[in-house]
Amino acid sequence: MARIDEAEKKWARNIMAKMNEWASNLKNWRELYMSNFEEKAKVAARKWREGFIKALTTTAPPQMRKILSDEEKTKTIIMKEKIGNGTRGGSYIYVVDGKELVHISDYATKRMLGKYGDEVVYEVLVDKIAGKVLYCFNFSRSGGAFLGKCKIEDFEDGCPEKYEYFGSLEKHIHEIRDLEFRVKDPTLLSLVTQFKQLFIPMIQEIKQYEKMRGFRISFRQERLRNAFEDPEAYYFTFMSLPNDRNRIKSLKVTRRWIYQLWTLKLLCDALRVSEFKGHAYEGRPYWRIEQGSDFSTAIAGTPFGDITFWLEFQPSKYAHILGMFAKRRVPIRPDIVVAKGCFERTDEFINSKRRIDLIVECKEDPFDAWKNEIESQIFPYQEIFKPDNFIIASLEHVPDTEKKYLERREIRVVDDLRANSRNIITFYNLVRERFETS
């Protein structure tokens, strides 16, 4: 029989003492649990378990300590995420690594589908994230953003049982202000940079115009609202989505709305709007920002008479189902529709049989990204809605050959249209010319 040295005897005695402690505590934990103090029981058990593991690893003989240490390095923990509809109803876990926020999947040894359809389960090596700060980005079904700070020790059955804090993202934004999400796709890096350089100045111009004209903007899209109220908080909402593809998709939706709103602001400048009327809340007029709404976006008083504007104009609330019958994508929502007259509801305009004075299609992507839409979207809009005038407002350059091709179809293009661009004057003149001669 192998000889047992003093170190091993001491370690064995320590284990027995801990086991006796377990037996004596078990009754107390059971009483806590039965008395509806489940949380306290779990915390007490977790603390004891941590102390037990520490006792094992620090008092074990050298050979046994190495075995325990190796086992600790391969120990895994289950972490669960809820995959929402974009930033609605989801919950996502990030690890702070230096100055980066890294998604938990980068540390996972295994990814599995959870018990529920919207649940993803990651098996993560504890050793990889031990001692690191974790941030949980949670979203309500309406899109409200929340931030929780915790550590790996706080997880139980895949979810945090406690947080250092948990509250609205806006309230705790200062905690993560100096961090950036790890990005793998260079396209996303480019889009984020462009958003800061081009789209935030557009937001600032729109907000200045809102203040100057005494109206307010009523948003139905939570991320668009974030972008206008706090661009920094907006960055942490869409970037918390687990992969670059989803982040790009979310950012592009917001970019599109911002460019449409900014172009609408240019239209109002071009038409010398003196006041907004119609839609009002507590005596203050507002722009109603909603895709395919039954209501117009804004009604304005101008030297050309009352003018009504629509963003994402939809002639009928059932128009979007046309594609089901045509068995192909049917373009139904021009970006901006402009018509003379005062129409609070879209059906009032449809029933009036008035013509559309102007359609403006807004293109914030490079020309190569939307050139196929000339045949599949722009020409169909012209044929379906028959506007008196049609303008394409493009953030990026459009080749001269394509401009001439579109002009032959009586569609004018104003490209390189962005904040502080000289082409803003070109846009103003083109719009005024159309309304002065109509």
C-alpha cells in the first residue's frame, strides 16, 4: 500500500472538515429555501461552493493541485441569450477585453439552440472570462434599451442572478463610453465612420430646423429616436446585436430614415415654408414619422399655398400585400411624396383625385448598390403614381451617363447631396422651378 505523507493527510482532514460544514449548512439552506428565501439559499450555497473549491486548490498536495488546476481550466459554464427581432425583445452578453466589448460567442466552445425558439445557449470556458467585467444589453419588446453589469460568478442556470447594477442604457452610458465593440467586417467600420461624419451633422441640422420652426418630430421607430436624442446611446444599441451582418442591417435602416428626413428638411427650405399646420399635439405642430401611415407626415404653409408631405407614402394600408398576388416584389412606397393642398389623411388625398406634384427618391448608398433599382423601383414608381416631377436625391456620386439616361425619362438627379454641399443650391433651384411653373 502506498505511503500517505503528512501533506496528503492534512489535505484529507481539510476535505472532511469541509464536508462536515456542508452537512451542517444543508439544513439551514433547506429551511431558507422552504421559507421562500430561494435567492438567499442560492447565494449561500454559491459562496460555500466557491470557498470549497478554493480550499481544495490551495491546500492540496502539489500533484493533486496540478490536476485540480487543469480541471479548473477546462471547466465550462452555460450562458443564455434571447434573440429578439433586432433590438426588440433581445438580450445579449458582452465581455470587456481591454477597450473592446466582445460578444460572448467569441469565447464559446459550443453554440446550441435553447429550450425555446428564441434562445441560444453558449458553453464557455470559465477560465477565459474569469475576473472580466460582463455587460448585458437587454431590450424590451417595444425597443427600450437596458444595461446590466455583472461577472461570471453572478450567473446561475445560464442567466445572471444578480447585477452590480441594472437600469436604462441612457442612465449608465457613462460606464461604457470609452469602450467600442469588436468589429470584424470592414464594411461595418466604414458605415460607422460615415455615420459620424455625415449623418450626425444631418441630425443636427434637422433638430435646429425643428427648433427654429417650432414643431416637433414624432417617431414611431425606437432606434431612430435614439439616433436623434443621443447618437452615442444609439451606437451602443444597434452595435449590441451579436454579429456584424445584423448591425449593418440595423444601421442601414436608420441611415435611410435620417437621409429622408434631411431631404424633407431641404424641400421645406426650398419651398420657403413659413409654418406647419394640421397635425398638432398640445398646440404644437409635429411631423409624423411612420412607414405607410394613414396620415400625412407634415402640412406646411408656403408662398405656393398649402403643401402636404408624405414620407414612405402608401396609398392604401393594404397595398403592401400586392406582392403576394403578383408573386414578385412590387414597389409601393415612394420615399417622399409632395402635393399641393392640405391633407391630414392619405385617403383624403386619394379621394381628391389630385395629382402628385413631386416624388423624391432618396439614395444614401453608393450608386452601384442601387443602380438595379432604376428599372425595378424608380421607373415603376413613375408609371404607377404618375407624378408631375421626379427627383432622385443621392448622397453619393452618380455617373453622368446614368444621369442623362434618367433625364430622358424626365427624372432629374442631384448627386453628392449632403450637409454643406454646393449641390444643395442646385436642389433648391430645381424644386422651386418645378413649383413656380406648375
